[in-house]
Amino acid sequence: MVEALLYTLVVMLVIAGVGYFLSAPKYKGPVSDHFDGKRFINPGKLKAKGLPSVFKWLFTRQAAKWAYVNAPVGDKPPGRISNGLRITFINHSTFLIQVDGLNILTDPIWGERASPFSWAGPKRKRPPGTRFDDLPQIDCVLLSHNHYDHLHVSTLKRVYEKFHPKIFTVLGVKTFLEKKKIHGATEMDWWHEQQLG
């Protein structure tokens, strides 16, 4: 029993240590109503959950059986939608939003795993709904946050090299992208707006 607890603790420490070294740089900026100088604060009484609650969930959850269906890839999207709106669900949080002549991609991931490694991490259960090579010219990429299933570096490099889009992301991510040779991102704080078009 003691051996099992010790083994679990060592595994947890290794995972936390690897996560720390692979994480994006911490944001440093002025104090605001939602940033205390070290961390962001949820509005109201919402409290962020930390790593201990993740491990508690991991060890106490009742995992549902995954019903894998090899879904077919969708049709190639049109090059542009000049008048109106078309939204194509690709996977997880990746959407192609085509509105009034603009092509916007959210949290793109075309990798086999949501991970910094090609050989480890959660593996994709089905292919993306649209092939990468079928994408139209991408004008803009929106990155919601820096988790690997939202900020997938190898996919972002492909998008950046092929389309050279404007990239809009949250505070603290631009430095990480610059280190990965993805340049020109614009960081936005809560409630900030940018003009596109």
C-alpha cells in the first residue's frame, strides 16, 4: 500500500515537473480587475481549480466507453463567402468561420496527438472534418488559450507558413509563439476588440 502511494506520488511529481518545463512563459503585466500581477482571476465567485482537483478527477472519474465511429471527411469548403456566414466544424474547438469575405480559423489542430510530442499524449479518435490541404486561404487565426489541444504548435507552423494569417491570442502567448518562429501575433486582454477586414 505504501509502495503504491509512493509510486503514485512520484508519477504525479514527474508529470507536474514535465508540465512546468513545457508550459508557455507566464504572463507578466500590469495589475487589473482580473489580473493580480501573477495570475488571472475569474469574475464573480468562480474559483479556478488547480492541479490537485485534476488528479482527484482523474482517479475518481467513471470513464465512459468511447463509441468510436470513423466519420468521413467533409467536402472542401468554398474559397470565400462574400455575403453571409458559413461555419465548418473541423474538430474539438477548431472551426472555419467564413464571413463576408474573411476566412477565420479557431484553435487549429491537425496533429495526431494533442501534445508537445508526436509520440506521446492523447491520440486523435477520428480524423479532422476537413483536410488541411482543402482549407481556403486563411486570413485570421484566433487562439483561445495555450493548452496543447488549442495551441498545437506543429499545426500553427503549417498554417503560418502556408497562409501567413493575422493571429490573435490571449496575453502571454505572443512570447511563446515568437520562440517557435511564429511571428506577428496580436495579444488581446479581456473585452478588447480588433478590427478585421
